[in-house]
Amino acid sequence: MIGFLGEYEATLDAKGRFLLPAGFKKQLPEEGATHFIINRGFEKCLTLYPQQSWEPIFSDISKLNDFDPKVREFRRYFLNGATQLELDSAGRLLVPKNLTEHAGLDKDIVLVSAVNKIEIWDKSKYKQFFETFTPQSFSDLANEVMNKNANPNG
């Protein structure tokens, strides 16, 4: 299983490319380390999946019931914009323009570990997210989330 740690700043060039930080490159398995899927995130960010992380998610989505309207709605939204990417010879990834616009990416971006994937945020939006989140809010959220995982029936 792939697992990422870290937070790195990067810069989008005029064509919408960024250099994948060396800190994340080192955490990729050698096999398939150049192939990714980029997609809209749940918030106003993008999600970068190594191919190995994307495949089980896509497999699960493909098994969902097409006759359920909620499945179709979820599938449309989740897969909308999903694009295959490959590192170029300089170690850069090209973010499609529609996804750049969706996440409001300008020049300065932040790449953040999200377990088996990487979130890509506009730097100012990412900073703003943390400025509005207090230590008490984080403590309450951690207590709620971690207690649910510790006690599945609670």
C-alpha cells in the first residue's frame, strides 16, 4: 500500500505544469512511479492518485449499481475531470486547465499528503483553511472521528 507523508510547496508554470516534489517521489513505489490520475477533490482542491492507488477505487466504483440514481450522480461528479497524467522527462506534471480553474490554482500551490493520495491546493486557500480552524475545533474533530473508529458501534 502506498502511504504519503509531508507537505510541499510548488509553483505552476505558465503552461500549468509543476515539479513533483522530491519528498513525494521518494515515497512512490518504483513500479508505476510515473503514472497518475488527477481528479477534483471533495473540497476546492485537486487529488493526485498514483495509478496503484486509483485502480482499487475505480474498480469499486465500476461495481456500483447503475440502476441507482445516487450511484449515477456520485459517479458523474467523482469521475468528472479525472485525467491520466505521466511525469515528463523533467519530472513535471501538467494539470489540465479545467481542473486548474476548478481548484482556483494560480501560481503558488501546496501539495499535501492524504494517506494514499496527494491533495493539491492553491497556497492562499490552503493557508486560509488553517487560519479558520482553531486548536479546539481540531481537538473536537479528532475526538469525534477517532472515537468512531475505535468503537464502530458507537
